[in-house]
Amino acid sequence: MIGCYDFCGHYEWTFGWLEGAGGHELVRAYWDEAIYRDSQMHATKLIRDKGIPGMLEYWGHTLLEESPDLGFTISHTPDVFRIDFHQCPSRGFLIRNDLKQYRDYCDHCMGWTGPMLADAGYAIDHEHNHRGQCWWEVRKAGTPGGHSPIGAVAGAKDARSLPHWRPPGAKLDRYDKANDPDRKTGPGAPDSGTR
């Protein structure tokens, strides 16, 4: 059995190989079928049955296993579930080991959680900076809100308040009320990462 960090390198390689073998649609099919509909069926059941408490149960346990040094925080209100990654262990491993086989490793998170949360009736607001830092806000689909002001949900633990959140020349990928990994907002969209 390989450890969690080593797995990230194989995962990255798999995404790149799949894209080369069958294009982007094959990568998306893998995220949907192998991750969302197979290996993470237990997450789907928890979230469908319990909503935000199910998200707390699933991600509280899973992220603690992946990031025992607590490179993340989880915050929530009755209407919003939020994760802030200050040091994503998966992306961090790839950066430290100079592994780059797929164009955007971070997309796989939206690739499986987006459809899963859509099926449970939720939409995602999210940004990642390609440096192992990101944030997620999950709300019932169709409800107001999204991209809450810095600190409004997570307080001082909001990833957007990190000093290196957006260094010069960095590109943020942003999703607004999304569930599709290809629904990033385009250039010129409002940037919640500026202060």
C-alpha cells in the first residue's frame, strides 16, 4: 500500500495519462465514475442524508487523514460550509517534488465534488491559486450569497488573508455557484482575492 502523499504523484500522472489517451472528456469521466460514483460513495450518502452536518463529518475526518498537520480549517454557519486550505498536502507534495503531469491538478477536486454536491442540491463558490492554497464555500443551490467577504465565514483563517495568496503574476481560478470543473469564470471577472 502506498501512502497518501505518494498517491498524489500517481493521481497526477493518471490524470495526465488519461488526457493523453482520450482527451479531457476521459479525465472528466474518471473523476465522475471512479471518484464520485465509486470510491467516494460514502461521502455522497452522508451529504445527501445530512446536508452540512454530513459535510462536517466527511471532510472533518478525510482532511484530518490527508493533512494531520492541519493545513486546513473548516468553518460553517447554518447555511454555509467552508474549507480553507493554507497548505494543501496533495498540491504541496507535487510542488515540493516538481511533479507536473496534468495541466491543473486542483481541478480534480471540483471534478468529483461538483457533481456530487449538485446531486445533493448544493453549489460551490471556490478559488485556488495553484500554490496549494484554496477556499470553498458550499450553499444550497439557488440561495443568495457566494464569495463572502474576506473573513466573513472563516475569520482570520480565511485563505484569502494569507500574505502569499496572490503574489504578483499569480493566476486565480475562480468558480461562482458552480458544480462543473470547466465552469471557471473568465478574465476580467471580479476578484475576491484582492484586498
